[in-house]
Amino acid sequence: MPPLNSRMLGLLDEVLHDERATIRMIEAAGRAIAAEARCHLAIPVDDKRPNHEPAEVVTARAIAFARRIGDLVVLEDELAAAWDERRDGRLGDESFEAVLDRVAAGLDAWRPDLSTGDR
């Protein structure tokens, strides 16, 4: 059963279980799953920092955080669109593999140091 709490994980699960999945797709989906897990660990670290700093610092950090979440949504939408095209036969293996690689790299860009909460 696919995960119910993450659209991204649900899409990646579908890719992994697709009978037409290539080894390269499976590898890219695996990288994306690991990177997406790191994102979920990083989000609370980013979102729950103390806000006893000046308002402009807290506001700037909140805006940067919102932009990063927006970047994740863009990646998710890109994967969803490519997956729809793949299922409909409008996107070939190589093109879909390229999308998966981009998504995995984009997710992997979130590399927090979870021990301190810093990046």
C-alpha cells in the first residue's frame, strides 16, 4: 500500500513497482526516497527554531523556509506530471529517467546537519 502522508513517496513507490521500471529508474527513485526522508527530518529543524530574534530576522528566515517548501512542491509537481506522461506512453525511458535524476538531485540539495539544526 502506498504511503498516505506523502505525495512524493507515493509517486516514487509507484515508479518502483511499475513493471516497466528500468534499473536506472529504480536507482534514481531510491536516491529520491532517501533524500526525501532527509527533507522530512530537516523541515521541523528549519520550522521550529526559536524566534526570540528580531522580527526582521525571523521574518526573513520564514520567507526563506517558505521558498524552500515551494521548491519541494515544484519538484513534486514535476515528478507527478512526468509520471502521468510516462503512464500514458507519452514519455520514454530516457526522458523519465532524466526527470527522476533531477528530482533526486533537487531533494538531495536539502542537506541539513541534523545534529545542530544548521545547514
